[in-house]
Amino acid sequence: MSMVSKSSMDKMSSSMTSSVTGMGLGGITGLTTGMSTLSCMREQQVTIGGMASNYVPGLSANYNISSFCQRPGQSRRWPTARAGPSAQHRPGRSHSTGALHRLKHSSRNSPNTQYTHNLICKLADQNERRRRQDTMELIPQSYYSQQPLKVELTEFYSRDNAKDHHTDQYDLVNDNILPNPVLRRGQNFFFAVRFDRTYDKQQDVIRIVFGFGPKPSVTKGTRVVLPVNWSTQQGAFQHSRDVIGLARMQDTSTTMPPISTMGTMGAIGAMSGIRETTTYGVRRTSFSNDPLPLQHSPLSPHGPMERPMVERYAPTTQHSSFQRSYGSRHGSMQNLASIAHEMDRWDISVQRQDGNTITFQVHVPASAPVGVWNCWVQTHRFGQRDNRHDYKCDEDIYILFNPWCREDAVYMDNESSRKEYVLNEQGKIWYGTWRQPKGRKWIFGQFDDVVLPACIYLLERSGLEHSERGNPIRVTRAISAMINANDDDDGLMVGRYDGEYKDGVAPHAWTGSVAILERYLTDGGRPVEYGQCWVFSALVVTICRALGIPCRSVTNYVSAHDTNRTFTVDKFFDRDGNEVPNGPDEDCYDSCWNFHVWNDVWMQRPDLPQGYGGWQIIDATPQEEAESVYQCGPASVEAVRRGEVGFQYDTPFVYCQLNAELCHFQEEENSEWGFIRMASNQYQVGRKILTKNPNRDDDEGDSDMLEITHEYKTVESSSPERLAVIASCRGYQRLQQYYEFPDRNFEDVVFDLMDIDIVPYGQPFDCTMNIQNKSHEDRTIWCVLTASSCYYTGAIAARLRRSQGEFIVRAGQREVLKLHVTPQEYMDKLVDHSMVKVHAMAYVKQTRQAWSDEDDFPLHKPRLQIQLRSQPSVGQECAVTFSFQNPLNVHLTDCYFTVEGPGIQRPRQIRFRDVKPGEFVNYQDKFVPRRQGERRVVVTFSSRQIDEIFGCANVNVRG
């Protein structure tokens, strides 16, 4: 070893080995980087097909015998250190290292031993050269001519595809840095790929792979491998374990589909954004996606060309069978089966090839899972699959439900309905009372760039399997569970109803959904504080419309919450007319909300009999667990109306909210169980059901209100069918006696609680009760009349005033009992929505007649006026004025405005000074519109003393 000098060691070149990743084709496939070696003659290194010329098939790449050959008069050359990705080696010594070890330590280190070692090196070297020649004869010459195709650039034409997919309003599509494709399933889309050289039809293999979720699976439909074939038949490039799509080639010499002119831009329409690549897999720069009139996409052929039209699968005579009820299981299965081979699988075709650029058209099936998909372009040479290039596209591909596609389960056949329930960015949420309903403007903002990412994250948090996200039934059920944060489930929003919002934002201060969703994302998925059922409903509208599911907000006035499955809402009162909390046994938690807001979503129900599709109820404020999760729906509206409470999902609970009985019980010493049921005139559950009229918009009033009570329940509340359903669901026939009214033949006194007209905030009001004695005898009547502030859930917040007493009503006479309430008595006791509950009770001593009734009404607050100072134009500053008058005789403190308008102003909060008593407030602000067209601006004003002063204005923005 001493004969090897340090200088000779320094002159040695480093060797590189390559890892062999597969065998085949004469013993060699998938060879990657070259292997350089040192020979005793220092001949110039030769590589063939990416491997060293002295490679010995069948031997370990670690072994290169020629490196240790020694001829007389030459110094021994040591093996160089291994480098590169193949530097990992097994413990132990190689053959040559062992030989040298034995040579050094052998006691017989004689000239004959040295000769023997030199001889074996020479013979092995000669054998290596012969094997190398044999190997070169087995490998086709084309193997050495080209490496696999490498992707230089991809283009998804986000804006152009979006126009055909009705997604051109999404901010993600119009992003100037990296526009993301937002596509609807059941339609085609175009994208182009530029390679580093021209495609070789005989030797190059291209596969387009789409993946969804953390572990995409072919068998679960979350991984799709689409081979690019250049013939109508399946070619040799296909692999049985990967291919689940159908590929076909439309040769450039064949006739193109019908075309529509797209102006001076290149093929496939105007450029939607270009990303360049200088090294494999590394994106370096990005340009604006604003169309430039004299500039063509690098992926477009030279010269102007017209863009192939995307087929929308419009109704044809071939699909006439789709004219049916979309809730039909039989109709759904029959028609989907008839076109399954054409429509219900992924498909790819080559639209054109121009030099190194290939433009593809991909069909997304109408049953594809909805969410963020990723795309890879896989390339390799024929027969060399393990030597493959994988290129992952930067874009997140959003696949949405498609209510324009007949094959989609959420298909809606009315264009005006789609415009309202899918594309409308603003609407109304109805609240108040059934006699005085009020609509509040809400900005849904489903096209904002924060909404779709938030939707995807919520679905991830829901635990819904990725393979099930193509089923709108499962998706909407998951949405109902994830909006309201329950039991640390990381839902979107925390519900609160007690008026204590100091550590968050009061529900009435929100103007739209965007600010809530953005806060949720920026806080790392921490639930936002605070919301209530009407805020949850508005969020559901935003999320469903963003995902492509038609959705509307629905308000049920006098909504029941039955906790013991008796289909009644029970209230108990003592002898003095005071309510007994939670009942005499402290186990009754029933409640009756002044209003409750849920959602209807539109879809087919193939899991139900024919006729139960269409609108389905989901409730994002579930009050009871279903399947161990707080979720509710979807329940068919038609099933609820018909009383089909056995149908999925949660239909009995929804039916109860609309049809339960309100039962009042008063303590009675002569009763066998201590209480008797009191009669009631008008306070009925499910009194009125409202939604926004899709054909009207009223920014100033409520003429756009649409009553849909008849869609949910029969008109006759005491119909035999309804009573039969309640009896079957109640399951407590032995308790029926307690819910029956006493014999009413002896009732001869009529009681009536009068309606209260509109009461402006800050004004006094009177509660009136009429009493008429229709008997021929005097009647002694004990009576209680109470006014209280209440939450909209029906819970009492504070008593405002109470009057009670006993008096005699002469035979055939009338009496009027009034309760006068001043502003000073209610001003500091009102809570959310400024609601007042009036409760009246009466008891006739002679006949034991008992009566009870209650009514709720809101105090009306002033509207906020919005005035524009100039004509709004895109990109130009516009002045606006907000004004209202303080209705109170006190100072308003902790004041602020909240402003929002899609395409005009992102949600913004503006702090404002204290407001003097009775002052007319006039505040000026500015905004810069971002999108043209008809827009809405919503503004609210809040303070410590008064809130929920809001206004809305229609703004027409010029381009």
C-alpha cells in the first residue's frame, strides 16, 4: 500500500454509480444517471443510454473490477468514494476489497501471489468488455436517442373554461398571479402542455393523472389515470392497473368540433396566465392574465385561430327521458344507466398538436368528487415505464357540483332559479315575528377568493371520506354539522344567545359571510365568535352556492324544539302565573323560538321513493344529536309535508319543528297530577314559513318576501293525517290523557289577547286583553298580564311590567285589561332583536275554565340611508354617505360601522365617535369598485345602547 503516493491519490477522478431501478428488455431497463470509472489506462469515459460503458450486467453496481487492475510498472489505483443518490451501500466489503485485504495480510505474499491477482484482474476485465458488447446489441438504438418528454409549461385557460362552466365570477379564476381553474363536473375543459421536444407517437407515452385527497385511490374514484392514445382503440401504452378512463385521439387532420371566434388571441382562447419553467419542476415566474391584443400564449400555435367550443351536454332528443321528477330513484337510475358509458367516467382527447405543444380536452364525469384536485403529467419512453418523468402542475383544480348538467344530482332545470340559488351573491334573511316579519340584507359573497378554500377546509375537518364528496346528500349533511361549533369539533362558528359578546363579535354586527370565513382561516381553523341560527343559515347559503349546490335560507316562525319526543312544547305555570322553569320535575327543556332559520338545498334523492327529490331541509343549528353528531338533514320537504317521518334524514325532528303542539299547564290543586291544560287561541307552531322571492329585490322594504308555508305543511293543523303522524311518533299513548283539554262545554267566558301594532324604538306601548262574559251569571276571574323582554329563542331576559288581580265580570258584559309600558321601563332591559313577549293568563273560579296565550313583537329601529356622491366606476374612487338619526335621548357610545359589498368593498369595520341624543348622524366614506355591474352595499351601525341599524343600496358600477 505504501507504493500509492498521496499525489497520485489527489489526481484520481471521482467515480459515479447509478442505481438500477428495474430489469427487463435484455436485462436493462430504467437505467438513470451515468457511471464513470477509472481504468488503468485512464481512457476517456464513455456512456451509453445513461449508463457507463463498462457496466457489467448481473453484477452489483458497486463492483468495477477494472478499477483494481494493476499492470507491471504501474501504481495500484484505489476505489474512489461513492457519490450521488446511489451512495447508500450495504455493510461489508466488495469482492475486490476482500482480495486486496487477503493480498496485504497473507503470509504467502509472494511474486506468484501478486501475479495471480494481476491475472484475475485481466481476465475479469476481458470478460467485462465482452459482456458490454453483448448488452449493446440487445438494446434498441432508439433507446439512446431520446429521454422521456419533459414538461416546460402548462396552461389551464382558467378564464376561458370558466365562461363555459359558469364560474367566471370566482376571484380564484381571475387571480393575476396564479389563476386556479374552477370547473363544474359533467362538462369538458381544455388545457395545454408544452414539452421540451416534439411528441413521438411511436416511442413517447403520456399519461394525465388527476388526484384528490391525501391518498388518491383508483378504486375509490379519487385517482384517475388518463393515457393519451393516438387511435380510437386501446394502445400498447395502457397499463391494466392504472387505466380507468377512456382516451381517444382526434388527429389534427380531422375535422374540428364547432368553433366560436375568440378574437385575436391564440388557440383555445385568450391567454389566462403563463407560467414558465427553466429547470424541470421549478416554476420561476408568472405574468398577468389580462388579455393583451397583440400577444399570443406560448402554448398557442402561431397566428390567430378559433377555439373549439366546449360541449355542455345540453338537452337533446337522445336525453328526452330526463324530463322527469328529479327525486325519482327509478328515473335517476334508468337514465343514468343509459348514458353511463358516455358521461359517467373521465375522458381525454387530444384537440391539436402544434410543435411541442399539445392541447387536451378532458371530460369530468357528473359524479366526480367535489373539492380540490391536483394534476400530474407523466411521461416515459415505450417499454421504459420505470424511467418516468412526473410533473405536478401548480394549480389547484376546483371541481364543483353542476346544477346546469342534467346528469348531476343537483341539476335544476330553471335558469332564473339557478341565477338566484347558485349565482346570486346577496339576499335576505328573515327574522322578527310571524305578524311583523323583517328581512335583513346579507352578503353571501360565494365568489370571494377566501370562500372556496374555507369550504374545502371545513369538509376536511368534517371527516367525510373523499370518495363520498361527490354525493350531495353526504356533503350537505357534513355541512350541517360543521357550521355550528359543538363539543370542540372545530366547527366554523360558536353560537351564543345570552347577549354577552364582549370577547367576540355580536351576531347582529356581521354584514356577510366573507369576514367570518376569512377570520376562520387566518385564525388557523379556530371557531369564530359569535353567531346565531340566522347567521349559520347565511353561512350555509354561501358554502353551498360556492360548491355549486342550489340553496336558499328559510325562516320558520314559532318553531318548536321538543326534547322529550312528545311532539309538544310544554310550559308550566304556578298558581300565581309564574312560569315554572324546566317543569315540575325539572326535566322539561322544551322551547318555542320566535323564529328559527334553516336551509333548503336542491338535489335528487335516489335513496327515497319517487317524488321526494327537490328541496331538502338541512339545519346548521341542530339542537339534538343524530348519529352521535350534532347534524340535521337533508330531510325531504315533500316527506315533511306528507308526514313521512320514516324517511332519511332526521325527518321526525323537522316535522316536530313545524307541527308540534304548544301546551300550557297551570297548577291546579284539584287535578290528579297537580296541573291542568289551558286553552290557547292562536299561538301555533309553524305559523308562517318565509324565504326570499327569487324574482324580486327590495332594498328598502320587504316586498320580496315569499311565503312557502304550503310547501311544508297542510293548511288544516288538526287534520286526521297530522294527528295520526303525531300519535305514531309520540309513542306515549298512556300520556295522551294529560294532553287532552278539559271538558269545554262549561266554558262561557271568551278571552282575547290583542295584536300590537308597530312600535318605534323609544316609544311607549300598551298590552291589551279583552274579556267577554257570555253566560247569564257573573263570573269571578283571576287574571295576569305580563310584558317581558325576551331572546328570539323564547327565553325570558327580564320582566318589564306585570299586572294581576281578581275581579268580577257581570253577565253579558265586556272588560278590557291594559298594561302600559314606557321607554324608561324597557330601554335598558332589551336584548337581541329588541323583542317583547306579552303573556296573558286567566282562570274562572266558578267553571274552572283556564286560558293562556302569548304574543311577541319587535321594536322597530330607524333605517340607515346610503347615498353615492358620484357614478361608481371600476378602479376609481367613489364617495358615499351613511346617515341615520339617533332615536334615543341618551348618548351612544362604542360606536362603529360595518361596510361590505361584493366587488366594491371587502368587509371593513369603521370606528366612530360618540353620538349625541337625537343627533342626525352623517358620515362620509370612500371605496374603489373592483368589478362592474349591479352590486349591493350593506352597512350596519352598532353601539352599546342600540344596534341593528342597517341599510342597503343598489350600486351600478361602470366598466
